[in-house]
Amino acid sequence: MNLLIVLSTFLIMEGMTWCIHKYIMHGFLWSLHKDHHDHSNHGPMEKNDYFFLIFALPTIALMYYGTLQNFNFWFYIAVGIALYGMAYFFVHDIFIHQRLKILRNTKNPYLLAIRRAHKQHHKHTRKEKGECFGFLWVPIQYFKMYFNKSKA
């Protein structure tokens, strides 16, 4: 049952991420997210990186509360959120934005589709008219673009 809670939470986080990205990061907290879209060199950190704390602190609190309650469901929800956050960091910051120079020349169609969709998202430098707000699941057109190439 606990594994089901973790996996369900991880999957639900994709929808939550889409909503948070579209309506909060491109909404009232655009002032923090804006530097992530302006394509200038900010060095190793951006204001956008504060979202790590904004999302991590409640997750840590949930995890702590869950341990006080004999590792109840809140703990396992927090584990699912934390695993999603780790996946986000590795895929978004390391793979897509190349904060560490690895997987630059991948031929994996799934990874290429995610990278392409994110590039489409970043072509918009203002908070309006955004697209591709998802993270691990992006519009099907990007998957078709790379999966069709791999079968040809």
C-alpha cells in the first residue's frame, strides 16, 4: 500500500507541476521565474532556483510529520513528492539545461522529445502565450517527432 501511495503521488505531481508552472510560475510568481526565460547568463544560480525551497520545505515538513505519526500516509506522500523533485532536478537542471554537461548527445527519442518541448516552452520570453508546461509528459507531437524518426 505504501508503494502505491508513493507511485500515485509521483504521477499526480506531473499534473500538479503543469498547473503550478502555468498558473503560479507564469502567474503571480513570475518575478521569480522570469530570469529562467530571459536567456541571459545568470551564473550558477537564478531567482527561479528559489522554487526549490518553496517546494522542498513543505515536503520536508510532511515527511517529518509522517514520521511523528509512525510513518503514516503523509510520510509516503512526501516520499513521492521528493522522488518527483529529484527526477525534476536531474531531467530539467542537469539534462535539459546542462548544468552538468552529461547526456548532451543522446539519441533516446523520449529524452529528445522532452528536450524539444522544453525548448518550445523557452522560446516565449514573457509569461503570456506559454506552451508545454509539463515536465515528464509533454504534448504527443514531440514524442511522435522523435519516435517516428527512430523507426525509419
